[in-house]
Amino acid sequence: MIGGLLASVLVAGLPAAADAAVSPSVKATVSTGATAPAGAKHHWGPVRSAAGHSGYAVADVWITDFSAETFAVSGTLRDRDPHRDHCAYIRARFHYTGGGTGWARPRSTCGPSGAFRLSSDGEITRVDVRVCVLDRGRRTTSSCHVDVIRAEDIANWPR
């Protein structure tokens, strides 16, 4: 607790050039109030399933640099649906630099929240993050919403 408070006081007093030397997780914690998963660098923010249902799913999304050999989308997935058999679901579709696409294995949680990490098999130019409500009994998804994230979207991040 005291270490985090001390880090936020020290980081707040640094000029912008020195701020780049601070570890990404400390910098992200100070600027957004959230803690970055290991290896994550940019906080994309919440991605919420579409309206039209009594409950919803939401993911707090963090991403690595697009220049990384293996790109990762990680964070916390939350189930905000009152139905017992409805769960939160997330999946990512990666668009590779050399062409082609690939889906990450989906993750879901039926509890209040759960961590997730979805990673690519190589360098990418874009990722589509899809968050839905999953009906466990029927094995179907509904109320899906997709956020498209491209390298140019996070250029000069944070804003």
C-alpha cells in the first residue's frame, strides 16, 4: 500500500520524458487506477456486450505492443447477468501481418470475475475483441459486441 502510494507520488512529479522509464504496470496503475496484467502495456478499457438482454458481460482489456512477436489481450472478465446459466464470454480474432486471420481459444467465467489472456501466433496488424453473454445450457452466445483495435488506434498512447 505504502509502496504504491510512494510510486504514485514519485511518478506524478516526474517530467514526461522521465515517465517513460517507469515500469508499465506502475505507470498504468497511476494513470488509470487499474492494475495491468503481466506483460500488458496499454489499457484499452472496458468492452461490454451489446444491449438487449437483462444482464451483460464486460471485459477490462489490456494489450501488448503491436510490434511484439506474440501479441496478447488480457485482463478481467466479469459476468453481470442475473441468470444462473448465463456467463461472460470473450474471444479474439487476430489479423496477421503476413495475411490471414486466426481465432484465440475463447474464455468464459460464470463467477463474478475471472482473469483471461488471449495470445496470437505471430505479429499482427489488428485484433477484434468479442465479448458476449454465453448460455451454458444451450451452448450459444448472444448480445455480442466487437471492438476492433489497430496499431494506429494506440499510436502515441496514452492520450
